[in-house]
Amino acid sequence: MKQVKSALIKHSMLALALLFISFIDYFYRNLFDSSYNPFVSLLLVILTLSATIYFSHKYYLRPYKILFSEVNNCYKEMINELAMDEDNNLPSQKQAHSLEEMLNLYKSAQKHQLEMVCQLKNTNKVLDQNNKFANAIVQITSEILRSGDIHGILQLILNKAIEIIPNAQKGSILLYNEDYLEYKAMYGYDMEALKDFKFNFNEIFQYHVEDIYEPMIITEIEKFNSKLNKDKFNVLKDTKSFDLKCSISCAISIDNQFYGTINIDNTENSNAFIDEHKPIIKYFAEQIGVALKNAQLLEKILYLSHYDSMTNICNRSYCEEQIRVLHKECEKNNQGYSLVVLDMNDLKQINDSYGHEAGDKLIVTFTNYISSMEQKPDIFGRIGGDEFALVYSNRTNDQVIALLKDIKCYFSHIPFHYNNRDLLNITFGFGICSYPDEASDIPTLFRIADQRMYDDKRKSKTFKIK
């Protein structure tokens, strides 16, 4: 192609030169017809031809060559910039000999550049997903450590799973209580309609696989749930729980014990979830396990901080806290309550004669009976070694005294039994003070009830060891 263009240029220049020669010769003959000299005509032809070649080269051929060279160099630089490395198989490393070849190279480089842009977009998408995943880890971990609201944590974990797992549209978390599974968190479903719905263990996806703790993908949801009884099937169908094309599910475990499942759903595509999504949902299932275990530990710690470990009734601080709460409610609603301070007799003598194990059993026997009474106190706490506080709301002092006399009557007929021996009948002294009839603040209530308890104790103390 380059040779054809070069020949065309030369022929054009020759034709132009002949045209000028013909014009000069014609003009010379007409102008100097009487004194025409062939040698002069030849000289004019030579001069005209030289001038034509000179000016054609200067103003046409040379600029064209310069322009072509610049264009050629420009395309070479462009393609060299597009070439990413020596292994990208671009033809830019080859020597191009024409503008067409350079254009082809440029198109090839442009195609490669578009492929690289697509790869970069996919990489950015993955990085964005990883960034969301990292942020979710931080937020979930922070919430687990900070919050004691297990339901809020479960909903947060589910929301993050929906946000991060590609194609996720709906989701739920089911927890197992040894008898059945029930919904604890939802996304995209009617919680009010399904809050009382319960699954048996043999009705969930994990029951039908060998390794229940590995994530699984399910595509025929309605067919699977057709095994449910008619009532359950209709409830799920009415709440559009079968309008699903694909689900991915993973079991939740605590110390290798099954504790529930997390399920992520898609309503449009039966191939919405793939194996690459399994590690993601497994992570969220593990985080739920961590959150639940922390909640159990927190609940245990709170219980130990609120209750007496031996009797399982309120300890002193929690008892006083509960009384303050009740006092504020009664003030607000113009209601009353009665505070009882009760002290057991003979505990020291039992400890000295039979050991502290016998004394502990004496206390547990006493508190277990009061806690099991049909008309048990609203608040019952151990505020000393053998001293207790009881609160009865919306009862008169006479009604409370009658209840306490019933307790005394019960223990008067049933001796305390230890090591196959009846040791004594449990007795105690008590004092009552009522709000607001006798005192308007808690310290005064305690002081009056305490004084009355000591007065009664002196009358009721009947220590007998058989």
C-alpha cells in the first residue's frame, strides 16, 4: 500500500511538471514566434521542470513524509503506552510499516484495554465487598462486646449478611430450644405473622444432610416443605415463604452443639447462590454462636451478681434495688406495700453443733418453702446470714401477718431433718412496716420493721436440739 501511494505521488508530480512545460512552451512560441530558438525552449523546459520538482518536494512531498512520520511515531507511542507488559501478547512489539497496521494495532490495544477495565471493575467490586465484610466484622464484634441485647445483635448480623452476600433478598434466624426452632430475627418477612411459628428439628434443611454444620444451597424450597403438616404448610404459603428460587443455609453451633440456623433467600434466580458464598454465611453463623455464648455468660454473670448462690433468691444489693423500683411505682400510682424483715432463730447453734453444712441446709429448707408458696412475696431477698427481706404489695399488714403465721405453723409441724435425725423446728422473728401508712421512705421502713423484728424475735426464740 505504501508503494502504491508513493507511485501515485510521483506520477502526479510528473503530470504536473509536463503540464507546466507544455504551458511554458506554448507561451514562448506564441510570444517569440519570429525568433524561436529550440535551445532556449529546451532551457526553459529544464528550468520549469527543476522548479516544479523543487516546489513540489518542498511544499507537497516533504510535508507529507514529515506528517506520515509524525503520525507513525504518535501511534507507536500510544500503543507502547497501552502495552502493559511483555507478556500481554499485544502486536505492539512488532514493527508497523503502514498506517493501516498501526490502526489495527491500536484497535487490538483498545480491545485489550477494555478487557483490563472490565477486570479492574470486577476487582473493585470484590474489594468493595471485602471492605463491607471487614466493616461488618468490626461492627458485629463491637456490638457483641458492647450490647446485652441479644435480639438486636441477631438482627444486626442478619442485616449485614443480607447486605454482603450477593443476590441476598430475604433472610431469617431460627434458634433451637431443645424441643423446636422458632424465628428470632427476620428480613423481608412478616415477623408478626411468623412469631409463633415453630419447626421441629426433622423439618429443617440440616436434618437431611450428613454434616449439619456445613453450609448448604437449596433450590426446591416448596417441594422440600411439602413434607410439613397441612397447617404449617399453609401458614408458610400464606406468608409467601415459598416464593423463593434459592436459599443458602448454615447451622449455628455453641461448643459443637446445634443451636439454630441462619437462612438467606432469593426470590428470582435458582442459581443465585454458589459455593463461593458458603464461607461468608458460615462466618455469620459463627458470629451468631459467639454472640449467643456471650449472652449466656453475661446472663450467668448477671444472675450471680443479682442472686444468692446458695438460696437462689435476691442478694442484698439486688433486693434493695428491686424495693427502690417498687417504691417508685407505688409513689407514682398511689399504691402501698408492706416490708417484712425476718430473722431465723438458732442458726449459730446449729452451725456450732453440727457444722456449717447443716446450717446451710437449714437456710435452704426455709427459703425453698417460702419461694414455693402460692402467695409468695413479690420480692424475697437474703440481706444477711440468717436475715431476710420480704415485700408484699397491695396487701394490708393483717394479711401479711396471716401469711407469716402460716409459715410458722408449717415449720412447727415439720422438724428440720439432717443426717437422718430431726434436729429442731424452724422458728423466726419478723417485723412489718407498711408504706405509706407508717413510713414514706425506704430507710424508715427498714428501721421500723427491723425494730419490730427484734421485739418479735425475743418472744419466738425456742432453741431445741434433740
